Amino acid sequence: MDVASGDERGTTERVLTLLGLLQQRQVWTGPELADRLGVTPRTVRRDVERLRTLGYPVHASQGVGGGYQLGPGQDLPPLLLDDQEAIATAVSLLAGAGGAVAGAGDAALRALTKLDQVLPTRLRHEVRALSGSVESFDGGRTPVDPEVLMTLARACRDEVEAGFDYPSGSEVRRRRVEPYRLVASDRRWYLLAYDLDRDDWRSFRVDRMTGASARTWRFRPRAAPDAATYVQEGVASRVYPHQARFLVHAPADTVRAQIPASAAVVRRRGSELCEVLSGAASLDAVLMHVLLLGHDFEILDPPELGRRCRALAQRLLSAGATISPVADMEES
């Protein structure tokens, strides 16, 4: 029994070594692999079949220049990384999760969470040290502590309660939550979670958190709102002191391409209309933003915005009426 177990472990280690060799070089001949593994070419052929069973597309070709080659597959089988490759991958994913790679934040964090699950403890301090030297030269996303981001990602994945200190007015209070999803905007990371003390769903800015930790107490997931929509609507309603709703005479996809997601919520209203919830520092600024989209629109809310619209229209008409005949001729 012990001998069989030892043989099985030896076969597994040899197959993993074979996979590592195939990932290092484009083509290996059978005799080369047999020599590196210390086995016969027949054993190499059997191990190649084992890799194919696991989903790795190992191709074999005959003749001069032929041999074994690891090719692309229909699905992604597990990757085999050495220590240096694992560290480089983790640091690159941290950069992507932080916004250095446009549009890659969510995918990078998901991949980083999977890698974190299997990353040896001996490598984690190296990843943490190297991640501190990764920065982006553009404005990008508001920086967050990678350790906090990973703590929350693990808590979401494992469905365990989390806690963190968070500012509330002039105070900083400890929040106990059931974390549900991390959401990335074009500027920040947010956590959608069920606040246990307030008995309701809340969104939190990750860059404002301190002392984040995950407990071992698991929770049963609740019926949750759509994470991206909930966070986006919350951001649009909290960031700006003045909000307004408009019915815009243009398809929703067209308008979404014109407005940053953190500045407005765009809801589809049929194929040629959409509702826009937008905000700005003043009602006049809200009107100008929507006006500059270049589409016909109607004001839905608030009522006083209609009066501001008429006042601005009159101001624009008055400005146009003051153009002198000489200036008008020069323009023509």
C-alpha cells in the first residue's frame, strides 16, 4: 500500500515536471524529455497522455524539427508557475487591480484571489514588498491598500463576516458586515455589503477603510441587489450636491458612452430613449452637461430645474442678440 502510494506520488511529480518543461520551451523531442526526466521514451508518451486527459493540449509531430509541443486549448487548464513566475504574476495582477491596466480591475482581482488561494506562505511577503513599488503615472484609480483589497476579496469568496474602521461624519466607527461584492469604478474600489448593525445594504469606499479583517464566522448569503447598479446609483446620488433626472432622446448605449459611469446613471427607456440621473456642483452645471450631450431632452426632476432652464435659455438668447452686424459679417 505504501509502495503504491509512493509510486503514485512519483508519477504525479514527474507529470508536473513534464508540464513545467513543456511550458519552458516550444518543442522538445522525446529523447530530450526522457533524458531530463530520467525515464524511457515510452514513459514520456504515457505521461503526455496523462496531461492530455487533464486538459493540456500536447501536440506531437514527426520528422526533423518535430517533437512534443504544448499548444493552446479550448479551455484554460491549471498553470504551473515557479516561485519567480508566481511573484511576477501576483504583482502584475495587483497593478491591474489598482487601475494601472484600463478595464482590467475586476478580472485582475478575481485572478489574484484565485492565485492567493494557492500561493505559498513563503512568497507572500515578497509579493507584499514588491507591490509597494508598483505605481501608475496617470491619475487612475484612488490608491488602496492591496492587503485590504485582498482581505475583502477573500471574505467575499469564503462568505465570512468582515470588519473595518470607517469614517462616519467626524467619527470613525467599527463596521461589521457580510461582504458580497467588490465593485470597481473608473476612479475607486467599493464594497457592497450587508451592514449588520444597520440591518441594510450599504456600499463602502475601500480607500477609506482601515483595520480591515475577516472573521471565521460564515454567513448564509442573502438576496442581494445588483452590485454594480447599487454602487453606481449610490455614488451618483452622494458625490454631487445637486442631482437631476432627464429623459434624453437617444439610445442608452449612446449616452453611456458620453458620460463617465461615476457621474451619472443611465437607464434604458425603450430603444430610442433613456433616463439620466446626473449631478453636479450646481443646477446650472447639470443643465450644461446634459445640453452638451447634443440630444433633445426633457426635465423630469427637480421642478425648479425647469425655471433654471428657462433663465439660461433667456441668457443665451440675449447673448446672441448682442452680436454686432460687423462681428456677424466677419464670422460669415
